[in-house]
Amino acid sequence: MFKRLYVTIAASCLLLTADAQGLRTPAPSPSQMVRQDFGISSVELNYSRPAMRGRTIMGDLVPYGKVWRTGANSATRLKFADDVTIGGQALKAGEYAVFTIPGQREWEIIINKGTANWGTDYKQENDVIRFKAPVSTTTTPVESFTIQFANIKSTAMDIQMMWDRTVVTIPVSVDVDKKIMGQIDQLMNRDNRPYFNAAMYYMENGKDLNQALLWFDKAAEANPDAYWIQHQRANALAKLGRKQDAMAAAQKSMEGARKAGNEDYVRLNEKLLASLK
């Protein structure tokens, strides 16, 4: 009987242990991975997000004047697929750990090679660059520490760090013009030429508008029902000061958009036509 009781108790203990090992609960500082297309490549961010939970954050939980892991758990990591300029300093493509030294008016941002380290395992000898970023405030507190990509343009964006009422904005830019111009020169010597994309790049980046218009013309000839091409062709004509031609192209684009049931392009052309009157 005692032997049977012992076996039963032992089996119960094993079940409780197995159940405890399989228990999953919400992480107090959940991790997040964000990938953002930028320039002609991408940027990736991996970090953990602690929450306020009624605590005093800046100057207390996150002390001023001391190195902070910039999140929780393992090191916060940024990966750039192209060379960039961040905080006014050049940074080669690659993956880096991000540490910060928070202050009341500005933060010191540290880009570091220690991507395999735990967040508290900072080594100054692994620093790549350092720069300062100003602090601003929000009217509404941010409960969970947040890093986001904001104000994204073709070759520039901001990295924003936010927690409680503090916001730190870091400018990032990438110079891809030489690469793109090289691609255009190379691809224009092939049979399947990227007329529309090349024209869009020229128009949006202040290059030769007359050349852009020639490419829009060729793109429209190859695809006469493409109302989106006619719309951008109308924009190029408007920028060149050829209002009547621009209005005709916008009207043609609007008719094509109505036929295709695309109300967004109908509205875009209506707005363009109104600006040309």
C-alpha cells in the first residue's frame, strides 16, 4: 500500500513539474521586430518594450547620465542594408547594437558592435559612432517604450524613441542617387526599358523634366490604357508649365480611372485639373 502511495505521489509531482515547464505567460517586456523599406534596400529593428506600469520613467527607472540598454532584455539592434548617415555621421551597412545615455534636454546615441551581448553588457571599446539627439515631449504619455520609423521619404527618415512623455528623434539619410542613375543607364540599353520608373525618379528628384516627359510618353505609348501613367505624365507637363497639355493628359487619365472603377485616381485628377485652372 505504501509503495502504491509513493508511486502515486511521485507521478503527481512529475505531472506538476511538466505542467510548470510548459506554462506560457505574457512577457513583461515583449520583443518586436520591425522591417522598413528605405531607399532601395531596408532597415531592420529588433528590441524589447518595457511598460510604465505606474512607475516614474525618466530620471528614475531610466537614470539620466548613465548608459541605458534602450529597451529591455537583449541589446536593441539596428540593421542597415546600405551605408547611411545617422545623426549627421556616416555609418557603414551592417547590424549594430544601440545604447543611449538619456538626459533631460538631449540623449547621447551610441552605435555599438556588440550585437550578441545582453543589453546590460555594454563595452565602450565596441563603439562605432556617438552623436547627440534632442529631446521633445508629448502631451499624452506613451505606456510602452516604442521605437518607430517616421517621416519616411525616398532617401530620408527619422527614428523616433518614445516613452512616457519623452520623444527623441534621430535623422537618417541614404545616398542612393549614384546607384539608381547607374541602374537607369544600364537598363535603358536593354529591350525591356523601365521608362515609367525612370521617369518617376527623374521627376521626384529634381532631375531633367524634359527627359522624364519623354520617358512618360514612351511608357504611355506602350500601355495606352494605363491611367496612372497618364496622371504622372500630366504632373510632369504641369511642372513644365504646359497647362493645356497637362489638362488634356489629366482628363484622359480620369476617363481611364472611371472606366477601371478607381475612384482614388479620379479624385487625384480632379484635384490636378482644379490646380491648373
